[in-house]
Amino acid sequence: MTIEERKERTRRMLAEAAAELFVVKGFDHTTVEEIAQAAGISPRTFFRYFATKDEVVMSFLWLKVDKLLGSLAMRPNGEPLLDSVQVVFRSGEADADIERDRQLLRLLATTPSLRARWLVDGWESAVRLRPIIAGRLGVGPESPRVALIANTLFMVAETVLDRWSSEGGDFVGEMLAALVVIDRGGLFGLLGSEG
């Protein structure tokens, strides 16, 4: 295992340990020392990877976002964008820790510092989504249409996640239903050179 792979594994272990503790004890009642102990490392090592508890919880969530973006990038170019999004979201339905994820998202909604960070980081993810969408549409990532699609995907996900975190239900089904409604206007389809 390379040094980078070991670092990534440690980051993932810390993120997983923090997620579990935050769900059980709450964000404010979980210490860095407890997270480090649960991950089998020292608090000093924790601070080599994360400056704050906020960062570790966001890291856990963005590992999941990275996985989704990577899966979307791997979908065939000829596949309609909405179909690709559906396949990627459906592939994540079997996540064994879906209830923990839901509780963690509820924590985000009720912890102001985490909520603010979630929104800022979310917009950064929408920007990271642009090259994937641009490649699908055959336009440049600076295209206004690409930005509109990426931002729409983020806002739909944010809206559905908020509801799902507090009420439960079928997140994937609701997400896809919302995207279908939006796509009736043709946003996700190819419209020639409109860009």
C-alpha cells in the first residue's frame, strides 16, 4: 500500500468513526479524542488530517459525493444524462448504512455551522460536476447551460435530502421523480448548439 493509499484509508477511518459517534452522541457531545480513539489513532494524528470536527463530518459526506461523481463520469457518453443520473442514484440504494446517513444529514440540518459548510461545499461539488455534464452535452464547462444543470441537480438533491433526513421515505425515488418533473422542460436533453 502506498503512502497516499494509507493516508486515504486513515481519512476514511476517521470519517467513519466520526459519523458513527455523531449519530450516537451528537455533534457537540463528541470530542476529537473520542473520534481518534474510535479510529485507533492519536488525537495528534487526527489533526494531521482535519483541523476541526466540522471538517471530518464534511469529509464523510463528500466521500459519498465523490463516489457519485465518479460513477456518473463512468457512464457511457451516449446515454442520456437523466438516465445516467438515475442509474448512479439507484446503484447507491443498497448502502447498508442508509439510516446512519439519514441521521447524519438531520444533524447537518440542525447544527448551524455544519449547515453553512454543507451549503458552501455543495456548491463546490456542483462546480466539480460541470466538466462531466459538459462532456455529455458536447459543450465547454463554462457554458451557462452546464452551470444551470449542475446547480439544478445540486438544489434538487439538497431539497430532497432535507425532507428525507427529517421524514424518511424513498430518497432515490423522490430525487428521480423531481428530476423527471424538471426534465419535462428539456433541461437535461440535448438542444443542439444552444450550449
